[in-house]
Amino acid sequence: MTEYERDFSHIVELIPFVVHDEYHKAPLFARGLRPSIRLLIASHGMLTFDERLDRALMVQSDMDEARIEQDASEKSEDRKRAQESFVGGQSSNGRPPKHRKTQSGSSNAPATSQRQSTRPCVICGKAHKVNECPQRHNHCYKCGQRGHLQADCINGVGTVSTVVSTPAAPWQDCGNTAYSLSGRPSTSRQEKGAH
């Protein structure tokens, strides 16, 4: 936030004719803020630049604190689960362990609802997303074969686009004589100069 404020103030110094006073400067500053912060500040009505900056810094600080608390809460839940954890591959209540998503977003084993909602991969047929498939590079999404990409596919499942020619209109070039839209022969300026 302070970096954005510093950059914004520097730009305003370079173009003083755009910003006449603190009240003109404030809305321009607010436009560059993240939408979540901008909405919270807009609810305070007309503010000067300094007031908006103070509010934006407070909102940013509150958001950072909330994120830190949420991360700490998730970590303590993970620690609690680990302490209750496994005895011979099972939890203390005798049930198989639930696999929880890791920080990176992947899971050790997908839950049943995730497995059912994920369609089979078009590349390998396994239950995962295409962008997670280890075989996705150098693979055609059209015909399913390896060694070329969809843009280069000539034997695809769908039809290969072909160019359909249309019959020539009577005014199009027929031999050396050019035809006008009226259908009568006409000569171009180049042909007149050549005679």
C-alpha cells in the first residue's frame, strides 16, 4: 500500500494540471486500490487524499491480520488432526484417515465427491483435470494422439477445415479482360498504357 501511495504521489507531481486539490486527488487514488479496499473506503463518502490513504492503510492492515489469523487457525487444526492421527494407518476412532488438501491445493487422495465431479482426462482417460495430466505436453487435444498439437492435426476426430470454392461471378477476371460490375468488359489504366 505504501509503495502504491509513493508511486501515485510521484505521478501526481509529474502531472499537476490534472489534480487541482486534495479532493480531486482522492478519487484518482481510490481507483488504483484493490476492489475490496476501494469498496470499503467508498462507503465513507467524500474524503481528502490523506483521509483516504489513512483508511486504505487501516483496511489493508485489518485484512493482513485476518489472513494471518486464518492461516494460524488452519495450521492449528492441521496440528490437532496430526496429534489425533493414525494408529496403524487408522485414526483413533477406527476409521480410515481423511485426506486433507495440502497448502499447494493438491490432495493426497481425492475425496469421493471430488473424484465423481472430475471428468476423465481427454488425454489419458484417468480422473484428473487436463492441466494436471503428466502426458499433456506434445499431445493433440483433437484426435488424442501424441507427437503433434491440435493446431497441426490432420487426422482429427472432428472434420479438418477445408476451403470451399464458389463459382466465379461474371465480373471476375476471365482471361486478360477485366469485367466491371455491370458485366461489360473494361480496361484498366495499366492496360490502356500498354496499348
